[in-house]
Amino acid sequence: QKYYPACQELVKKVTGASKVFAFYHTVRSHESIKAAQMRKQRGFPVEGPAGCVHVDYSSFCAQRLVRQLAKPPQTWPDPRPLLGFKPLIEPSEADEYIMGNKRWMIINVWRNIGTEPVQRTPVALCDGRSTALDDIVTFKTTQNNNQKEYYFSAPSDKHDWFYFPEMQREEVILIKNWDSWGKSFARKAVQETDKVPTTFALHTAFDHPGTPQGAPMRETMEVRTLVLF
């Protein structure tokens, strides 16, 4: 009830968006950590770091997400009753953003929730300007008739990677998972002068060769937000 609004305000402040909606979160931890054990006892999944180069949405799934948020949260493929029983946006608003030239984004708020700095399996991000469309591989999964699509990436020496060492609890990374004005996927209705160089930032957890022996397991949380301009 408090953290989602805080993430929304942060993303809104940084991007200058008119509206931001937090709609989903993932906690990544390890079963050896007490907090993760308590989570599992309450019936929540314990996920480890995602160690593959990916972006969380394909073009198809990003647009489907916008339409999903125009439906009551308890009817979503992954129901979110804690978000209430009213759609986060109006159906007409979803159509306006998807079919028109108004900008929208999906941004993850990635944060260390442990008491120690992140020393094991930090997250790395690829500069989208170094990613070519030929690098992208579409990956599909199906569970309970719910199909999801992600973009993975083939390796390339041209990729330009960055990471932030020893992330503290009070720091966050904003990861761009989709930008409707990204020039590679933008609709024809978007003016050339409005297009931006990148649609998304590929990212992955990785094993740092300098990880100290005995470094604590990572405890992080990422909140996904829909950003409307």
C-alpha cells in the first residue's frame, strides 16, 4: 500500500510522465535466507536471479499489458486483487495509447532490499543503442492457456554493458522494458522527430569474477510500472 505509490512517484518525477501505475512485483532471493523462507511459508514463490539476457516484454505482450490494465485486476491472467477491483486505466485510454502516437513506457524499479550491499549476482544492463534487431530472439512460454513472450538476445561483441557495483538499499535502478517511441518498434503515427534511439534495455544477472568468498546471497525487488505521457 505504501511501496507501490512510492515507486510511482519516483518514476513520475524522473520521467516527467503524466501518470504512472505500479502493477506487479517480483522478489528475487535464495531459499537459505530467512525472509525467503518466510515468504515461501506464506505461499509466495521464491525466485532466484534471472541469469539470461532478456527484456520482460515483446512488442505483442507490451501492448497486451496496456489492454490488460484496462480490465479489473482480479480478472488478469495473474490476478492482483490487492490492486482493487477497478481497472487501472480506461479501455478508451488504452486504445488511445496503443493505436495513436502518445508515448507510453514500461519501467522496472529495481532495488536491493537486503541489509548488505549487493555483492553476488548483480544486474547488468545493455545500452540499447548497441543492440541490433538481428540480435533479438523471441521466446514464448505457455502456462494454463496464458501465453507470454519475451525477447532474449544472441551474444554480440558490439553490446555495451554496464553495472552498478554494491547497490545499497537506498538506491534504485530504473530499467526500461518498453518505450513506444523507440525507433525500432514505433508506430507509423509517431513523428520521426519524436522517436528515441532505444525501445528497451536488455538486462541480466551475472556472476562477477570478483565476488568475495562468502558474500551474502542477493535480496532484490523489482516493481513494474506502466508510464503514460
